[in-house]
Amino acid sequence: MQDGVDRAVLAAASLTQDLSVEETAAEYLKSVSFIDEVDLEYDYETSLNAREVTITARYSLATAFLPLIGINSMDMMARASAEERRRNVEVSMILDISGSMRWSTPAGAPTRISLLRPAAKSFIDALLTEGTKDTTSITIVPYAGSANPGAAMFSILGVPRKHSYSSCLNFVSGDYGMGLIPFSQRLQTAHFTQNHNGVNEPGLEWAWCPYEATAITYLSNDADVLKAEIDAMRMHDGTGTAIAMKWGMLMLEPAAQPIVAQAVAAGLVPNQFADRPAPFDDGETLKVLVLMTDGAISPQYQPKKYDYPRTPAVDNESLSNGGTPLQNMYAVCNRAKANGVVVFTIAFQVDSTGAAQMSNCASSPAHFYDVKGLDIGAAFQSIAMSIQKIKLTQ
């Protein structure tokens, strides 16, 4: 009886349930053979964003031998409560578009980017349902050597513009562990490539900073727009995971609310999200970072001659070794976790080094996915289910 009540209350509490609480419970209690003899009580409360259901079952069990001492029956009770609360959800999807995403593992298999696109789009569809899209915003941060906030956001932030090839900026080490930074004091990233060797492939650019077509998409709940952005992403040079994480986290930082308000005025963000990002301690808001990569973090570079629109590797100099970008990424991961942001990471066909980096960043081992091939779709679906899950409260 308790098992039946548990299952019935979970189903009845679902905000996607079209049947009444009583009708839903009846369907799930059919497996209780003596249900016709059970007295059921229903207590529920439903609002736009929440449904709380309690079911109490009482049954009088006839005794076999206890009537000899005057006990003809024993009263049994089973009770369960469940609640689904449609919380405000703020998600930053951080997607690796480095040149290695053109590879196939094993040879002849679909390319990594061709596997990523449908997986990421199915994640969006799972989160932005008719019942949840009004309370859910998704930011997509495609990244290669850096991440491009887009020309319009670049202007809002007040970063001095040095060229018009792209719109990335150079963070300094102290930026990663803090919230809002003084953007007007940051340098625009030079437009260059580190690894270009005359190779041209469909869907591949060689700029370190992604072009405008592969810029960040901010706080959207339009599934069609978000999926179109995923389809439009082009691969670029480098793997600047720390930079991408900084942008993703920035869109969850309460201190960024004035920036988002300006983005709303510029038409970059829907009006309904003008008050986001919510405070970290807002009990009605769930903040999530989803980081996907197919490789370990690369060193950071810049050209010796800033004004080159494109320079081969011989003209570049290293800004930092691999260890510093890694520590910068961990600084963002740690800030996120310390402020209640749930961090999921997906290591997609990576080596042990890349997997360890992603595992260390995640909120827990259960929030880390080490996947191959088509498993990337299952990983995104699992994360979506975790975000939307129903909890049995009693």
C-alpha cells in the first residue's frame, strides 16, 4: 500500500499532469489488489509554479487469530507527500567549438561537432517546455581560444575597441574568482590564430576569438533561436575553457543585473528576464552551469604584433602555460559552487588529463560525465532530468 501511494503521489504532483489528482492516483493504485477496500484522502495545493500533493490511505486489515482475544481487525495507514515546484532556472551552457571538434573517434565515425549539435538541442527542448519556458533562461557560450560576447554586448561593457575583426577581451587572473569586473580597464583580444597551417575544412575558422556568428547568446527562452545558434556555431582555434566559464558564470552573477538590464534595452535579452540574474540566496531560483569540452585546456597566446588580423604561430608568444589557465578555470568552478550554483561537466572523448580537469570542476562526482560518441546525448538528457526532477518529500 505504501509503495502504491508513493508512486501515485509522485505522478499526481507532476506539473505536466493533465488528469486530476484523484484520477492520476487511481491509475497508479490499481496495482494494489485490495484498493477497493482502502479509504483514500487527498490534500493538494496547486499554483502556477508549484503543485503539492499528500495522499493518505487507510485500510482495516482483518486478523486471523487475534479475534480469540477480541481483536478483529488492525488499522493500517500509509501516507506520502510530493511536490514539484517550477523554480526559476538560470542555465549557462558552455560548449567547446575548438578545431578538434571536427575529428571523428574512431575514424569514420560521426564528427564530434555533429554529435554535439543534436545533443545540445535536445537539452534545450527538455528544459524549455510549455510548462517551464516562462521561468527558464538559457545562455549559450560557444568557446575556442576565447569566447566572443558579441559586438553589442562589447559596447555595453565599455571595453575599448582596438579592431573590428572580433569582440573578445583579455581577462586577468584575478577576474576569475570574482563577480563583476572593471571591463573598461580590460584589453580587447587581438584577432589572430595560433595553429593555422593553411588547412580549410567546412565549418572551421582559424581565429582564436570566434567570429560574430559564433558569439554568446544571452538569457533566452526561445528554443528555436537557441537551436539555430547551435546550428550556426563554427569551430575556431584553441581551448580557453577558463574564459568561457567566466562568461557563463557572469550571466549567473547577481552583480551583472545592470548589464542584463542594458542588454534587454538593446534587444539582446527578453524583457521578462530584466531582473536576472537573481541573488545567490534566492530560494526560488536554481542556477546551473553546464560545461562541455573535448580536450584539456590550452595555453593562452597573443601575437607579438597586436594589429595583425591573422598571424601564424611563429609570430605569437605565450601569455601563460597550461597550469595558469587551469587554475583560472578552477577559480570559476569554486566560486560557482561556493555560491550554490550547480556545476555539471561533460568530458567528451577526452584523455585522462581532460577528464580529471572536468571532474574536479563539477559539483560532485555525480555531476561529472565522461562520455564517448552518442553517449553525449544521454549525458545532456540526464542533466536536464536532474534539473527538472520531482522530489518525494516524505
